[in-house]
Amino acid sequence: MRTVRGLVVLGLAIGLLTATQARAQLAVSDFADGDDGWVTVANANSPVLWQTGVISQRDQHYGIMAFKAPSKYLGNKSAAYGGTFTFEMSTSAANFAPSNPKLRISGDTPWGSITFKIPLPRPAQANVFQTYTVTFDETDDWNFIGEGRGPTSEEFQAVLERLTDIRIIGETTAVDDELFSIRNVRFDPPEQPEPEPGSLKVFVLAGQSNMAGCDDVRNVDPMWQSDMGDVMMYWGNDFVPAFKALRSGTSGASCSDVGPQYFFGPELAFGSDMMLADPGEQVVIIKFAVGGTDMFQYWTTPTREFPDGGVLWNQLQDVMGDAFTALGNMGYEYHVEAFLWMQGESDADKRYRARYYTKNLTNFISSMRYYVGDPEMPFILGRIRDAGQPHADMVRDAQVSVATNIPNVYWIDTDDLPFLPDGIHYDEAGMIELGHRFADVVMSLR
């Protein structure tokens, strides 16, 4: 198999893990051109005062003074868990006493709106900016407002999934007309561990919801809830894709909305098996899967109907390219050892899609091999289970036919894997077994 290094691709610029840039910012405000959407809260509606690089507000009320973050800091910020919120703050009041500056965040959760706050050290000198860095997880000195305790991991992650408010609060009640200022605000995900130098084994996992996963890791052995540090995961569906240690939380299917951080696909068992098969070696998984998507439209290579190719076919290459470029920039040699594919249920819904599955899958495999520069790259597909789709047999036959007639294409049987009550998605035990079966084929090729 040919080694590939630092592939250069055209596409969307997604935050990459590089040797000089360990993480990509979730949001930043340098106030170079204005207030960047920040507003004041309380303080008698004191206006935001802007000068290049700094925003301020003048004390006009005995109550608190606060800056409220704009929308780009809010919404789904799950990627911020374990990351940091950094800013510089100053006040014109000497010793900044007797006030207690703080950072406050709020979010909508399954248990209602929740607010956390954390106290900040008082600036030691007037009119001197002091840097503050707050960790966005339960390990820092956060207080759950109304509960008189610190937040749990689950509560903190739930707030970050639907973040509605961030406020930097400061006030010196004993001083009138003070000026409260902030600058250089940064919102960062956690620093990601870098793979050890050397030749890395890369596996690409793609498809629809049975690749994404509708399974909750809390329903299986607790061993699956631990990070696997020897397997690095690049999840292309993430808000800010980056290399992370393999663990649950990389589904993205609509079924995972109830607890995104707990849901998983075949990558857990597959990655575990690869880690055990190659002890001490770094394994890399690139995953990109979107539920309810068919080969005919979304994953198609360029056709007369879709001259530019399907949207997911293009996005998959962007994701792979970004991950490859990140590895290349870090100086790592690597090769794509296999491409794993779990998809076809949506094509089985309609006859016109099922009829073209053989042709479309053949072209898809060829395009992926061309993209990675290896015409013999092993391609392993999971044959869909007949879940009552009107044309399931046609798609199943097409998958077996492609695997039979194209060299280095293999199929695995899923007919005995148990379903969830929805009758279409494999349950937790089935998903773990699916990962094992993909791994069995990879190891049989060595």
C-alpha cells in the first residue's frame, strides 16, 4: 500500500491540528474594528465604549457591570468542554475592591435553564490589564447557581450543548465613575494530544446512520466509556474537527440528540480491536457519517444529474483532506489501510435509487481509491439488513455483487445483528459487534 503524505486539497478551511497550532479557536474578539457585537448588561444601559483593541463601559449605577458575549460564542459549543475562555480585564479603581469579578454562563438543558458562575481574582493594580483563563468543565471553581454546589460533568456538557449566555462581570461598588475594560477575548477547545511520530495507520469510516450510531454507551460495559489514547479520532461532523482520543460522542445522527456525548458507532469496537492488534502503534480513524442519506444523490460521484457530485461525496473528501493535511503538517507519514462503509438503507426505499446502486457504489469506491492515491485500497462494506425497505434485496444483492467482482472489496454480514425498537438501527450490542466484524476483515488481510 502506498504511503501518502501531506495531501493538498481544495475545500473549506476547517480548524486543523498542526505542529504550531494545537487547536482552533471557537470564537475570538480582538476588537480591532469595533465592539464585535458585545453589549453591556445592567449598569443603567451604559453604552459600550470602543477604541482599537479594547471595549469599556463607564460606571453609571450601583449594581453590577457586565459585558455580554455575542451570538458567535453561543449555541452548540460542545467542543468547548475541557477548553478555555481567556480574556484580559482592567478597572480604573485602585485594588478593584471590595467587588468580586466573575464569569457567568447559562444554557438550556433537559432540566431547564442552568447558570454557572466562577469567581475571578481581583486585579492588583488600577488601569493594568490582567489575563484570566477559565477552564470550561466541572474541574474549575464553578458554582451551580441555586444549588450551592459545583456542576457535574453531565450538567456542564448539557449547558455547553445549548449555551445561551456568557457574561464577564465586574464592579467596584465603593468607587464612582470607574471604567471597566476587556480585550483579547478567546474561546478555545481543549488542546488535543498529538500522535507519536512514525507511520500511522489510517482508517476511514463513512456512511449513514448505522455508521453514525444510534447507541448510548451508558447501556454497555463501562469499559467503552474510557478514552482510548492509542487511537486518534478525527470526526468530520464535529463543530470544529480536530484529533481527539477515541471515545463515545461521535455520532451526530438525529437519534443522538438526547445525549450527544454518549452516542457511538462501530468506531469504538473497531478502534479497540486495532489498538490491541497493534500494541504501541498509533491508529487514526477519520469518521464522517450522515443519517438518512442515499448513494444516488448525496454520496454520488459526478453524474449527468449531479455534475459536481453529491454534497456528501464532496464533504467527505474535504474532511479526509483536512485530516491528511493536518498529519502532513505535523510531519507524520501515514497510509490509509482500509475504507469502511455502512450505508444503503436509504437507497433501498426507492426503486430508481436501488437500480443504480451497483453502478454508484462501484464509482464511489473508485473515486475514494483515486483520492487517497491507492488503487488497491481495501474497501469493506457492511451489507444492509432487510428492515422492511421495499427494495432492500436489490441493494443487498448489489453490495455482494460489487464485493465479488471488484478486487479488494469485501462485505460483512449484519443479518443477525439486533435492532433497536425502531427496527432500522442496530442496538448497542449489535453496534459493538459490527465494529468487531469490520476489524476481523482488516486483520484477515494482513
